[in-house]
Amino acid sequence: MFPPQALNIREFAGLEKVSSDPENRAAVFRLHKQSGTTYDFDVSFSTEQLIKATEAKIVKAHKRFLKDSTDRDRATRIVQHINHPDWQLNPYTTCIVDTSVSYKGEEPKTISDWIIRANEDVSIDNPPLTLILDLDDTVLSKNKSCSFDTLDSLHGGTYFNLTAMKQISAFQKRGHKIKVLTNSQYLFRRIESAFSRYGVTLEKKNYFNVESKARNGLSKGDFLDKYSFNKSCLHVDDLTSNESRKTHFYHVTGASPFPELIKDS
């Protein structure tokens, strides 16, 4: 049964966590209507009401300059939606898209600048970057080649780019972020398990396959353009048609199989 207070995917395409401020127990969520209209809500957290899911400790939310009962109703429904993560399992409810890639400081202007910062540990002076990974013919392939040289048990036999996976692991260990954006139908648990064999941790909230409710039929480029991704992100893909205007883009080819995230790799 559809929860009456839940956000309906027929009306709302996504509830995006745009930014968070754990120190002040605050966050900003953006509600996306199917029409394209968006509404920003300031959300405050409370330590008095602890719920298992960390992101579900919401006790109050309000749209800036709430004007009428419709806005207040949306705020109430957002609170209920976040406090009930199980609602997202319903195929008719809106999913929460955690972009949270707000970059405090000047964003890298070029790919070269991005890679230089990616090779340094995260610090006050070097905020976390985000690596957005394609899968097929980017980090894995059904066919063995010079780049895809390591046989893995995934899907009965898949070849991984071992050098790329080592570099992704090193990048993550420096404190940076990993997301996967794929047009495949691979189940999250299988990709999560495969990545873990190479020292890479992948969370479900950061996995967007073609069937993800967050995608809602969007192409990769349109998905990245719709949500709050920016130049703190490097999208790595083998197809230039998947490029976004909002992020940096690295085109994987035989001659350039992966960006040089070489430190500690």
C-alpha cells in the first residue's frame, strides 16, 4: 500500500540531499517536481530523537519563506519521507538522491587541476572530490585486453582493469568520494562485492544503474545536469555522448585507459 504521507514519484521525480552541515546538524534538501520545478528546504537534525538510519534523524524542515499550507504540507511530507527509509522500497515513492558534492572553495578549473588535487589527501585546504565511474569498458569488460587484464568471478567471468581499481582504491583512501553511474542493469550487491575485492567501498546511495528510480529514464548527461553535480566531480566514461556540461569529463580510450591517480596506487 502507498503510504499517504510519502512523496509520490508521479508528482515528485526526486528528493535531493544537496548539502549537509553535520557540525550544526543541518542540511538542505531539494524537492524536484516531475514538471522540473524545484523547492529548497532547510532541514535540522536532533540528537534527542535517534533513528537507526543516520540520515533519518529529522525532526523539523521548512522551506525558506514558507508562504502557504501547500509549502508546509510539502515540508511535513519530506520529514516523514526521510524518517521512513523503508518507504523508498515502494516502486511508487520518490527516492532520495544524495549528491552532497558541494565544494567549499574554488572548484578545479581543469581536469589536470582536478587530478593534482585528487592525488592529495583530503584536508581543510583540499576538500573531497568525487569520481563518477562508468562500468562497462571503463573499469570492467567481458573481453580481455591490455587494459582489462584481471579475470573476476563477477557474472561468471569479467575482466577488470586492475590498475584502475588500485588507483580508485588509493583515491578513496585519501578521503575522496566514489559514485557509479552506469547504463547497465547490474545489481548493486554484485558490483559492491566485486569492488570490495579491490579495496573499494561502494554505498548503495552512490550507485545509479539504468533502473535506478533516481535516473527516472534520464540519460547520464541529463542526470548529472539535473542534480547538483559540479566541477568537483570527474565523470569517467568510454562514450563522449554521456558527457555532462556541469562536471569534468575523462574519455576512456585504449590509449588513455584511466586518469592518472597514481599516488600510493
